[in-house]
Amino acid sequence: MALMDRAKNIVLQPKQEWPVIDAEQTSVGALYTGYIIPLAAIGPVASLIGWSLLGMRVPFVGSIRIPILTGLRMALVQYVGALVGIFVLALIIDALAPTFGGTKNQIQALKVAAYSATAAWLAGIFGLIPALGILAIVGLYSLYLLYLGLPVLMKSPEDKAMGYTVVVIIIAIILAVVISYITRQFYWQPSAMGMPGL
């Protein structure tokens, strides 16, 4: 299925789309090249454009822009973090499956991780306008997509789907914090030159 059709279907009609995804044969390489790599790039590219080219106007300070090379480095690090993070999340989903009555299957776990992340990746477009970055919160819809996808793809009983989802979300938050900590080591920090005591 075409990338845009899949993204639209998983966001707008997830209950109908998860069984379709469940039946599809694919590979790690196909998922990455056909879906994960392009969609995971939305946020980093939008943030690069928003912060390095457009900037953000701050009252009494003026316009703030990140130098283009620094912005490029930050976008690249953020992008690699997203690509690695989705793979690690899939490993976690797969490892937890038997605990919640599900079936271990690495490809199915990667499908759940990738397709449930669609809303969060699409919400990255708000990075184009830094002042609207808070609207990326709509990406939390991905949690609902995860909740719907886990029982279908990992064959977990419906009565254990909520527990499975909650545990995966908690681990995903910890994973995101770790990846964020690592990636922030490469982020730009405003210069404190000329400011006494800094």
C-alpha cells in the first residue's frame, strides 16, 4: 500500500486498518524504506526549516534562529534517534508479548511500533513554525493507535490489551527520555558570551 494511503487509513480508520496490516507480508527493510524512514524524517526536517530558516520571534529579544549547520546536526541526531528508537520499541513489544498472552513475532512488533507512531510523526510538521510546536501534542493519538494495534498484531487477548499498552507506554517513555538525553548532547545551546555570571 502507498505510504500516504497507509498513513491516512491508520489515522482515520485504525480499527479497519490494523487487520489489513496484520495480514500483510513484509520485512524489516521494506518497513524501514517504505514507511519508517520517510515519516520519521518529517519532524527533524520541519524543525530544521522552522528553527534555522524561519526562526522564532521573542518579545524584547527579537528573532531567534539556530545556525544552519547546527540545525542540520540536530535534525540528523534527532532522526537517527527516531530510527533506532522505533526498532528498540519493537524489540520491547515483541519481548513483552508472551507476558500478556500474545505471540512473539518481530515483524509484527515492528509493524505495531511503526504504524502506531504515525500520528506522532505526522504531528512533527508543526515544527515548521516553532511557535506552534506545542500543537505536536496531537501526536499523543499514537497511544490510542498502539492500544488498538497490540491485540490485533501481537495476538494478545482483548482483556490484556490495556495492561500491555500501559507497560509498553511506560517503557517507551523511559526509552524516549534516554534517547532524548543522548541526542541533546549534540544540540545547540545559546552562547552565554557577554552575560556576567554565566
